[in-house]
Amino acid sequence: MAARFTCILLLFICLPVNSQQPDRALHAARLRADILERPEVDRLVPPTSMRDNSSLSSGTDVGLNLRIFKTKTVSSAEGLIQLKVWVRMQWSDARMAWNRSQYGGLSHVYFQGESYAGAETSEIWIPDITPYNGLYGLSQTTEPALIRVSHDGTVYHSRPGVLEILWCLLDVNPRHTDTSHFIPP
């Protein structure tokens, strides 16, 4: 007895529910191009500080959140610990702000962050943060990720990675190697 199979091919045509979606993409593309063409936007130059105190006007304030979610390895012989982490950074860059009404109400747009090739592939400035006792910098141990820029100039960068930290254990065993003598007066 031969088995018969009937195949029914259904063809669904997917139309965008929101007719403004193509406009959002066009606005986002135009916004990205406009920001990157601004003469004051240079990926090698950090933004100016937003601090009120004039004596501390240099530098950029960067909020850093390091979420450790797994200890990968601990090697006391090598003095090395590997941690799986999420590195989240946030800072303000007034050079990146825009008027939402000029770009279809867009509240945020994304830019290319570091790639596996390194920080020099980033489209915008990214803080160069290196742990004091880290074996490598964050740009070498975290995965590439997009950078979210909000209309008010707030920049948010979040990416996973493996952080390799150098450490050593001190021998704090309380043993005495000499003797003390107390001579009464």
C-alpha cells in the first residue's frame, strides 16, 4: 500500500503593521549620518565634562557597572582569576544630542562599538578603561556591542566578556619566628 502525502503550501505576505516603520529607519540613517559628519564629533577626542566645579572641568565622568555572574577559573599557582562579566558604562556627550522633532521623534540611535579588531573600529568615542590589576584591557576581553545614544546625549555601552585579574595570596599565618622576653622592673 502506497502512502500518499498531501502538501499544502501556504504563502503569507507580511506587511508592516505600522506604516511609519520605514520612516523610522530613514530618520535613523539620516540622524547617524548627520551626527558622524559633525566636525566636533571625533572618536579620538573625549567629550567635555558636564561638571559644575570649574577646578575639575577636565575629563569625562563615566559611570561603570561591573556585573560578575560567574567565576570561570581560579589559579592560585599562576595568581590569575577569570570572571565572566557584563561591563556597562554610561556617560554624557553633548556633541551627540539632537532635537527629536527633526528626526521623526527618534529617542535613541545605535552606533558601532569596538569590534574584535579593537577600539579603533568604533564610530564614536569610548572610554579606555583598564582594570588596575587586569591582565588585559576591557577592549581586548569583552565582546563587540552596539552603543546606544539617546537624544539628550546620554551614551550607554553594555557588553559581556571575560575579565582576567592578576592576584596573589599573602601568607598571613600568625606564627612567630622570634621570642619575646618580658623582664619585670
